[in-house]
Amino acid sequence: MRITTLGCNASITGELRTTCYLVDDDILIDAGTGAGELSLAQSIAIDTVFLTHSHLDHCGLLPMLADAAGSFRDAPLTVYALPETIATLEEHMLNNKLWPDYTVQPMPERPYIRFRPILAGETVELGGRRITALPARHAVPCVGYRIDSGKASLVYSADTTLCEDFWLALNRIDNLKHLLIETTFRNDNAAGAARSGHTTANLLAQGLRLLERPVELFIVHMEAGYEEVTMREVLQAASEYHPQVLRRGHVFEL
């Protein structure tokens, strides 16, 4: 299994792209602006999208992806998400005002998008690949995802503040290899992190103290313009894990 980082940032400034990971050639985890890196042929090949939550930096290009590829596809794009996320997108995005309702267009019997609800703890198997929703705590309902090839697992935390259930779930993954964890805010903005459901280096350290497995640690979703100071704090808080900054284009092999 191959996982390509199309976007892993909290901003679109400069060369940065927001969250989107390509699993092999046919699955996306989130559909932020990183999805804009896909060619038309690559977009047509996407069969399934797993959304973490409803914020635009994680789902904003979903309707445009469906629009670009829909007329070339024989089946709808299947989108897994929490029921609350689905309801939000149907009400506020695919509402025939902000964007056409592609759950029934261009024809009800052949829409461009088909939503499928998923809950934390549930697993979807696609061609021997297992994608499991994991608990998260954010400003809106949210899940992380475990991507399991059978030989190894990569976990993406999604947007979350400290969530004990997330870390306990990691302890049950016997083939855990890579952890992509958000650390959006600096330690001096702990109030902002608490208000918006994000992580600081100090909160990351608290979570890592719950972790009972070795893991290769990558930091994602840092606030634009504060990456250097945030990463210094992460290195101080989690030095034993040798954390790395994840960058667009990085490929994981599982």
C-alpha cells in the first residue's frame, strides 16, 4: 500500500496545501486543497473518500473533485463520514446554493456523490485494505483514521485536542508504524487550542505519555508562519520520538 501526501497543512499560503492523502490510486483521506494536485485522470480513478470532519480545509474540494470526474465515471464517488459531517455538507455545501446537490444530480439514479455514514471504531475494507475510524475531539464532530495494509498501519489523527480514547486506540494497533498527529498551535496559545479543539506541543506530550508502542512520528497542520517555533516546542516535548515535519509529496509504503 502506498500513501502519498497531497496536502498536510493548515493553510494554503505559498506552496502549502490543506489536508489530503492519496491511498494507492483510488482512495482519498480528506479532500482539502491537496486534492487539487490530482490530474483529471487521477481524479477519475478516485472511487472512495474518507472525510474526518466538515471544516473546509479538509473537505472543501470534494464537490469540485466530483464535478471534474463525475461525467467520466460509471459509479458515484463513495464518501464515508460521520453522520453529523454528512448532514452539514448536505445542508451547507451541496444545497443547490453553494454547490449543486450531487447526491441527486445530475440524475437521482446516477448521482456524482453517494454518502455512507461511519462511526468511530468502524472499519471499511476495500481490496484487502482496512480503513478504521478513530476517536477525536474537535470543535465539530470528527474522527481520525487508521489505514492498515495488513503488514503495517498508518494513523492520521485528524484535527483533535487531547483525546484519551484516541491514544488508547493506538495501543491496540499491533502493527502501528506511522503516526501523523496535528499540532496546530504554540504552547502560548493554549486557550486558542482549547477553544478550537486543537493540539499544542504540551498536549501532544500528554498524549504520548499514554502511548505504549514505538512509532514514527510526523507533525502536521501547524499554524502558518509559526512552524519553526511550534516545531521547536514539539522537539522539546517529544524528543524521544524524533518527530519530523511532514511535507507535501512524502510517500509512505505500508
